[in-house]
Amino acid sequence: MAGSLNRVMLIGRLTRDPELRYTPSGTAVCNLALATNRYGSDPATGERKEFTDYHDVVVWNQGTRKLAETTAQYLQKGRLIYVEGRLQTRSWDDAQSGQKRYRTEVNANDVQFLDSRQDGAPAATAGAPSAVPEPAAVGGDVDPDDIPF
């Protein structure tokens, strides 16, 4: 069977506040910057080290789900989120240099809030969406050496 799959699942923290914009046709789009952590060995010293990767995420409204607007309204820098979507690369010609530019982003089709506002982020407004499940206890990153198998 020949096929392909383009699916991304990330859990990380926002590195800046979400930016909500609207296209000329009035469609909402929200841009996020997400940081994820992983563990490995430092190539030079061999010491165990934590590495951080940064991801650009684009969130659009999904039909009647106002995902972009809800994300922008209730999230702030530092919040822990789950993002699911696909990778997409855009290209354009740089007006100043004339060179072709590329940007690879996660085009999100689902965003879930994983921490509560009591975990350090200020409350946006009363009446936050209750439809978004928040786990009772969300730990930090998992160290691969702590996994028993």
C-alpha cells in the first residue's frame, strides 16, 4: 500500500501571547509560537542535556468552531497546550532581496488547553469555555530514563 501521512502532535508551552488577525475576507487566523523539550546527550561533552525546539503554529476557525478566536482569547504566554495538525510549507518571493523564502508551520486542526489558569497564567475573563477538558494533574516533561520499559 502506497500512501502518505502528514500529522503532527505537540505538547508544549507558548513562548509569546497568541496573535489574532483577520484575512481580507474576514476569516480569523491565530499565530502561536510553541516550545517543546527533549532530552539527549551533548555532542561535545556527552553529558545529559535538555534541548528545546520551537514551532510556529497557525490556527484557523474550524467550521462553526471558533478555534482561532477562542485560542487567542483564553491563552497567554507560558500556558501548556496540546496541538494537533499537519505540517505545511509556504513560499514567497522576498520583496527586498528577490530571493525565494520558505516557512514551515504546523497548521492546527485542534488545540487543547492542558493547564489551568491557577497554574500561573492570569485569568482572561469569567465564563471561560468549559468544553475544553483540563487534566487534573499535568506533569512536566518526561525523562526517558524514568520510563520503566
